[in-house]
Amino acid sequence: MGVIVDPRVIDAGLFSVTVLVAPVAVAAGYPSPAQDYFDGRIDLNAHLVKDVTSTFIVRVTGQSMEQAGISDGDELVVNRALEPKDGSVVVAILDGELTIKRLRITPSGVILQADNPRFPDIEVPALAELSVWGVVERCLHYV
């Protein structure tokens, strides 16, 4: 099961992080002609964080969300102000335990879906205590 380790607040107000931006998209299939220059900078704070007061970084352990592109050791940008909806990847608290799953709202109830066939989905019992802690916006994945 994927669990959260060490939620941290992002403090984007102290400094601005900018990196160079390539002027064209880079092909992942057939190569395209290379460009020898970059087209300005992008502010990573503005690009990654929509609401600094409700955004956290959480580190993932486990493989239950691998087919969603979330791997063991990745860090997720989680926004606690977003409204979770069917299909959202969420950080949930089920009976006091934190987990990262895809939220499924069905006519028969709520399911916390693993995005790895080796892990079972969790059908949330009617009397269980479920809280969605936040909605995952980005995955910071090491390659």
C-alpha cells in the first residue's frame, strides 16, 4: 500500500525559482532538429503551486500507484483546497491510516482504487471513517 512520509509545507514566498525553457517541444519519438538556444525562464513556484497556503509535498512509499506514474520515492504536490471528485488521485485517511489512491465514487459506495493490479482496491465500508486529506496535482518523479 502507498503511504505518505513527511508532509512538508511549500514556502514559495521566500524566493523565486526559475529555470530556462526550451522554445520548442522535444520529440520523444523520432528526433527533430536541435535548437541552440532557450526561450526565457519559467517560475517553478507559479508552475507547480496554485495555492501556497494549502499546498504540501508528500513522499511516497510503496508501488500501489505505479500505473498512475507514481513510484516509490516520488514526491507529490498535494493541494488540500481542491475538491476531490471521481477519478482524482487523492491522499486519503481511512480509519486513521494515510494512503494514496484513486478516488472512485460509485452508486454502491466509495472505492479507493490502486493503480497496480498486484494491489487490491479498498471498498470503503459504510461505517468506516474516511477523509480526503488532499488532491494530488503533480508527481515529482526521479528518472
